[in-house]
Amino acid sequence: MNKQWIKLFGTVSLLLLFLSACGGRGSEVIYRQESRTGLDDTCLWLSKRTNYHNDNFYDVFNAYYEKQLKKHEYDKAALALSELAELEMYFSLFRESTRDTILSFEKHYRKKVSWDNSLFVDSYLGNYELNQNQYRNAMPYFRRLIKYTPFDFNTCVEVAHGYGDLAYCYFAIGDHEKAIQYDLKALEWFKKTDNENGKGAIYDNLALVHLYIKDYKASDAYFKKAMNSFKQVKDTVNMLTSLHNKIILYQETDNPMQYQLIDSAYHFFKKSKLEDESLDLSLSAFYVEMLLHENRVAQAGAILEELKPLVVELNSPVSDVEYTVALAEYEIKSGKGIKDIALIEKALETVIEEEDYQNQAAFAEVLRDNALLAKNYEKAFFYSEKLKQAENSISNQKVINKTMELNKLHETKRKEEQIAFQKETISNGKTTIALLFSLLMGLLLVLVIVFSRQRQKKIKTENKRAQQYTKQLLDKTEEERRRIASDLHDSVSHELLNLKHSIGSNPRQSGEKIDSIIKDIRSISRNLHPVMFEKVGLSASINQLLDRAQSVNQLMVTSDIVYCNSLSVSDELQVYRIIQEALSNIIKYAEAVAAKIIIRESTEDLMIQIKDNGKGFNVQETLSKKDAFGLHNIIERSKAIGGHAKIHSDKNGTIITIDLKKTT
């Protein structure tokens, strides 16, 4: 017969809400658990669960806690106390001394630390009451927790626990609707973190609530979700706790796999060597039930004897009842009869008042078997009637559940049809939107392709021009070298040879030849680099260039220069070369009578302009030709000094303008 509801309100299901300190993977995560920093060695030692069962654990804590209070290090004291509270909640071992310490901290020191460092106070005090089955006393503490707005991983987890604990209180007092409501709210907060244990604990509690309201399908689904969350983070304790609760589901539904699951869970726990007294007692109670079912009475008695110290240590009303019921079953099976029969009779009266038919059947069966053992047939008949009433109520409930299930299926089918119709309507609308979107995307794609091709064409043209310019630059370099070599050979070399033959015969003629050679060398040098450029500056060098151009060509060249030497020498030389190249082009091709050089400088930029009144030319056509080296030279030199060259030409002449932004 089923005994699950005696265990249902136990610390086993509650335990899940305190085993969520370890993070795991999740979706839509906002807050992730970070590695803990800033803990000193003692506090770090206190935080480890493996140290909790050390004999000196509480001595270490007390010494450290008192030391921090004396030093007025209230944050460190709060951190140590929160670690202790977390461990006691984790193992469901609540000490009166710890409760007194937390109450004292709340009264004297809580206001000295930030609210997020003192959330453990409400959490611990609420769970202390909950462990004593004082659900209504626990609820105000949890309501305090859920008033806070989380801002990081720890605060989000604490608030989520507050909702989960409050949900458990509502579950325990029979308000299942609110229990589900608060569990879902807790799940919502846990999903904002990477805390898989927290999610698993809430899934497990939702499974228990749905189990109690006889929605077995939903209960089983939530158990699977819980187990999946615990497996992700390899949390053995929570996996075993969830298995414990699933045993209740199997017993409730008379699943033939219940005893196999009990055996597996019990031995898995023992093999793991986990130190969890509450879980140990719950799984052992199930295992005793299995042993008695298999008539292994002596082995069941031995286990019950081993559990006695554990029950005393736990000191929990739920644990006491759990052990008492298991002991009663053993005493009946062993033929001794129940020793403390008044406890079971009182429990039967309570569950009858609460209309808890599952536990009514369980208690009635135990009391009936005990009466038969004592040959008290009157009482045996009385408890048989109670058992029959419970079984009839369970049977009626099953019929109601089946009807509700069929009605639920009908409602589900009707909603599915409505959803299908809505989806079809939406789908038609989406098809229209998709067509319009496709047209828009197609048009956009065409524009992108056209723009891309134009850009590629432009890049290709610029690359071709750059290639032509480079080739022309190399050709011009070679041409300049040939010109210099020719000048040296035809003038300087020839004059030196004549000088060699005339030395001594005619001193006057030799002097004239030397002057001619010097003049030729100066001319060659001036063509290579303007004389004294670095010393006289850009303006004077340009005027010298214009004077030479006028002296040897039938061209009148004027200048209008307002320049304050703001460019570097290297940039000034580039400006000089641009003007030199422009004058050369005017002399060679423009057939101009006059030209003018203008330089205007402002605080932010510099404008250079070369104008002539020549015959003009087609700019784009000329630039596309292979022999437009001069124009490309002007454009490239302008770019080199951070400027931009604009060339305008028509039948009235040509204007070349270079705009140059000054750098500070």
C-alpha cells in the first residue's frame, strides 16, 4: 500500500531548493556564476561542503565570526555566517545555536551591511520554520526576499529561492494554484541565470504539486526536466532527491517498476558515500518498505536500528513520522505489533479530516494489519472500513481524473483546431508579406549589383591609370637620365675636350670655355633641383621658375602668392614640382599667351591654382590616354601631400586647382 504522502511533506522535496549553488548551462542567460574571489583562507574553508562534517567546523566558524565582529569587519562576518547558513540548509541540519546567531546578527549588524549581503538571514529563518512544518510562520520571511530586485547572479538566485520556498509553503497548506504560480515565477528568475540546479529543483517541486493534484502526465514530464537539469551539472545529490520523489509517483500510479527504482536509488546513494542525513533517511525508509514487501524482515530491522541515531540528529517532525511509519510496518511484519499505535491513530484522524485518501489508505492498512496481528477483529473491521472508504474515494478520484483527462484532451484538440486556423490566416498574411519582401530584396539586390559593378569598373579604371602612371614615371625617369647624359656629353664633355686642347695656347679663350662649362653645369643642376630651395623657400623658388620660363619662352607668367611657410620642406617641393609640371604642359601644348600662378593660404587650408588662356583640351579623354603623364603627375603629387586636384579646360583656357587641408 502507498505511504508516499507521509514523505511528501518531508525535507526531501524541500532539500532541492538549497542545492542550487552550482551553475550549469541554460538559455537566455543574463547572470552567470563567477568564480569566487576575495575570500580569505578561513572563509574559503568554511564554504566547502566537505568540511562541514569535520568535528572542529563550528569551533573554526565561531572563532572566525567573533574575530571579524571585534574588528568591525561586518561584511566578512556576514559572509562567514551566510556560508554556515547555506550548509545547514543544504544538509537540512538546523541548529538552534545557529538560529540564535542569525537573529542576533539581524538585530545588531544587518543594517551595517548592504541588503544583498544579508539575504541569507530571511532565507535561513524561513527554512528553519519550514523544517519545523511551521509553514505560515515561514512565509513572511520568504515574502521579504521576493520584494528585492536582483542585479547579479547571487541576488537573482536568492530571490528565485524565495519564490520557490514560498511556493512550497502554499503547496504544504493545500493552495496548489498559488504553489504552481510561485514555482513558475521562481523558474522565470532561475532561467535568467546559468544555475541548472535551481531550475531542476523547481521542476521537481512542480512535479510534486502535479502529482498531488493527480496530473500524473504533467508530473512525469516535470520529473524528466528536473533530472535533465541535474544531469547537466552532474549533481548526484539532486539526482537522487529527484529519484526519491519519482518513487512516490511510481507508488501512486502502482507502477511495477517502483521496487526496482527503490533498490537502484538506495544502492546508488550508499555507493556514492554522500553525507546527506535527510536523503539517507528517506531512501532507507523506502528500502525498508521494499525489504518488507520481499519478506526480508531481519535485514529491514537491521537498517531501522542503524537509522535511530540519524533520526535523533535530524530532530525533524517529518523525519520522526517517516521513521515511525517504517518502524510500524516492520513491527507488524515481524509479528510484534506496533508499539506506539497512538501516533498512527492520530495521524489517521488528521488525514481523514484533510481528505488525504492516499495516506488514509496507508494508515488504515497499517492499523488493520496490527489489529489482525493482535486478533482484535473489531478494530480490524473498523480499520478495514476506513481502508475501503479510502480506496473507494481513490477509485472515484481516478474516474474523475480520467473524465478530466478526456475533457482536457477535447479542449486541447479544440484549441489545436483554433490554432491551426489562426496559423493558416497568419500564413496567408505571411505569404503576402514574403512576396513583397522578396520583391524588395530583389530590387535591393539589383541595386547592390549595379553599384558593385560600377565600383569595380571605377577601381579597375583607377588601377589601370595607376599602372599607366607608374610605367610613364619609369619611362620619364629613363628619359631624364638620357637627357642629363646627353647634356653632359654634348656640352660639358665637349667643352672639356676643347679646353684640354686649348690650354696654354690661348689663356683668354680657355677662361671663356671654363665659364661656359660652369654655366652648363648650373643649368643641368637647376633642372634637377631648384637652387637654394631650402634656404629661399617656396615663394622665391616659384618666382625664379617663372622668370626662367618667361626668359626662354614667348609666355607672360604672373604670380599672386599669399603663403606663410606652413608646409614642410618636402611638401613645398611637391607644390613646386606641380607648378613646374603645369608650366611645362602650358609651354608644350596650350599655345597660350599668358599664365598665372595663384597661392592662397587660410587658417585651415591652402589653395594652389595654375591658369592659362590657351586652346584647352578634353580632360577625361586626355587622362585616359597613355601619354598623359604630366596630368597624372600633377594628380598623384597632389594626393601625396593630402590634396585634391581638379582640372577644368575649355576653349578659353585651362584651370588647375589643388585644395590642400592643413594639418595641425
